[in-house]
Amino acid sequence: MATLIKRPNSPFWIAAFDVPQADGSTRRLKKSTKQKKRSEAMTEAIRLEELECSASTATGANGSKAYSILSEAAAAAAKGELSEARARELLARLCEVSTGETLKFYTVRTWAADWLAVKATTGKPATVRRYTGSVNAFLAWLGDKADVKLEAITKADVRSFRDAIRVGWTAGKKAAPAKKRGEKEDTLRRTAKTANHFARDIAGMFRSALREGLLLASPCSALEKLPEDDSIEREVFTVAEVSKLVNAAGGDEWQSAVFSDRTLGTDTRAARSQDWQGMILVGFYAGARLGDCARLTWGNLNLKRKTLSFMPAKTDRKRKRLEVPLHPRLVSWLQGRNIGKDDEPLFPVLFKTSVSGNAGLSSQFVAIMDAGKIDRGTKREGTKGGQRAQHSRSFHALRHSLTSTLANADVSEEIRRRIVGHESAEVHSGYTHHERETLARAVEKMPSV
């Protein structure tokens, strides 16, 4: 039982108690309670005695170390010296004793850096670039708060960031004022879909922290999604417009709007024009996306079975391969080419060309649309250093045109879905004969362009 003693010239009571040792003996300890009142000192003496007795009976070196750290924390608390930084340091030591691993305390900025580093090794380059842009924008929005502890971020912080993105906020630029009743829509406003994309990326960062045990709850878990009723509705190309696109791509005049005449030979121009004709046909008749078209090789084709099989980049993690029947117009174009080996590009001049950029695939397709006098369906003009232009028609509209044309030909919704997204477990087994014939007949209802 602990007793209290007083020492000359000390205002504090001293706790004296016996602590049993592992060899059966006892050890007399004396510790200051740091208390001046006898009643409070006795309470502290009993607590110290219990702590030391537990530490002495703990099995193994780790047990003694753990109780020693706890005792240190208790002493600091009794002195009023247990600051947050001190508590974190003691907790880190305790965790290292228990697990052998150092406990890390993250700020928003340091966790963001770690999370992006992991994504850089596991994600696609385009996805990593998007994550990086969203996270850097979030850190810029937080300002000094980006250097506070990770758990200090609230749902209100994420919501205010998303709403700022919605009204056109950009790092380093003054936020656009909110629209007042009766005023026209602010030209710097982004769509709700864009704002939701930013919030979704930030939510992914906090979900990872939650899985790592760094947070008890994510500040994004209950964040409501903005209604996306202001998003642009994609329009389609008519069959006549697709025919114009193919014809425009066949000429080489459009290339002057993208490339320097001095850097292009006649052969390169002709080859690029021919490649683009095939790209447009594949986009229209197979519903393939722009980047997927550019990556096709002759190995993706089976001219005997008249099918095209490929794994869309958008869903390649799911390992889902699509197998699409070839339209006679596309077969005719392919048969006019010099058939290459399986690993050779179907469109060699455009193979793996970047989709974005001043001379990227998207810019080239825009030049073809302009040459064919095809309206892009501009919904919002872009501004220098400000908002991005928005258009309702791009290469992706060919995919929508496929399903729209099939619908106009009375092809059922189920068959339309299977044509643009049929999953084939094995390329060579593909469809059953009945399925292949059914889908092929549906594709053949598409008019030739």
C-alpha cells in the first residue's frame, strides 16, 4: 500500500511503495506526486503504484518498455506538460515497441504526396495526371491548412473546394463571383460534372487514408453530389455527315491547319489521310473510342470471321475484351490495305499518337470536321487563360452515332448494347454462331458511307 512522505524544502508529497520483482523480491520506490494537497497526492500515489506494479509484472522486454512509456506520459500529464506534439511522440514510440514499425503522422500535404506516389506506380498516366491536378488544386485551395494534420479536414472544407471549382476558381486566380438572381450565367462557371470529378478524386485520397487506418472517418463520406443537369448532351453525326468526314479525311488540305508544310512529305500526308479514313470508319461502325482506334494492330482483326476484338483502355483493368462484327463497308476498306503482321499497327502514321495536344488526334479530327464543314456544336466559347470551350460533337460522337443509327434501323436496345460493349471471355471462341449471326445482321443494317 502506498504511503506519503514529505521532504524538507519540497512543497510536494512523495509516494513510497513496494514493487514486486520477477525473482520474487520487492523493490522500494519513491516518486514525487507533484501534488501539494494530501488527498490529491494519495490519489496520484495509488495510480503510480498500480502503474509500476503492472510494468514490473509485464512479460518480456517490450512490456516493460511499453509501461515505461506510459509512465512517462502520465508524469508529463501530471506536470501539465503533455502537449499534442509530446503525446504524438510518445504514441509513436509506443507503436514502435508494439509493432516494430514507426508510426507516421501525416499532414494533408505529406499524405497527398505519398498517395500520388503510389498512384504513379499503379495507375495509368492520364489518370495520374488528373489526380495530380485535382490534388494540387485542393492543396492550393486549402492554403496554410494544407499543412495541418490529416484528420483536421472536414466535409465543409471539401464542399467549399468543390463549390469553388464549380464557379470557376483556379489556383493563382481570383475566384469568380457567385451568380446573382436575374444575372446571366457566369462565363467562368464549370459544369457540375467537372466539379464532381474534382471532389471524387479528393474522396479517393481520403478513402485510401481511411483504409490505411490513418483516419476514423473520411470527410467525403457523406458529401452530397451536385446534380449534373447542366452537363452537355452529346449530339450525333448523321450518316451523310459521317460520309463527309470520310471524304474530308481523304484529302490532305486539312493537315495544313495542324502541321507545318515544311515538316510533311507528300507520302506522309497521303498515309495520314488514309489512316484517318479508316479511323472514322472504325469509330462509326465499331463504336471504338479515339485512343483505342489509334492503338489497333492487325492482330485485333479476324477477316475470316469478320470481327474486330480489342480491350478498351477505359476498362482494361477489368480485363474485358470486346468483339464486334465488321460492317461490309469497313471490311472493304480493310481489304484494300496491305495486310500486316499481327503486331503491326492498323493505322501506322497515327499509332499511339497522343489524343491531346496541338497536333494530337483530337486536334486533327477537329481539322477534318472543319474541312468537311461539319458543325462541332459549340455550346460555350473558350477564353484565353480562362474557361475551356465546350462542344457537343467530337470523335466520341461517332460511338453515339452508331447506337442512334442502329436504333433508327429498329435494332433492339439489347442488341445495340452488345454491339458497342459485348464482353467476350475468349477472343477466339467469341460469340456462339447464333450470336455472331444476330449481331452481324444488326451491323449490316448500318448504311454504307
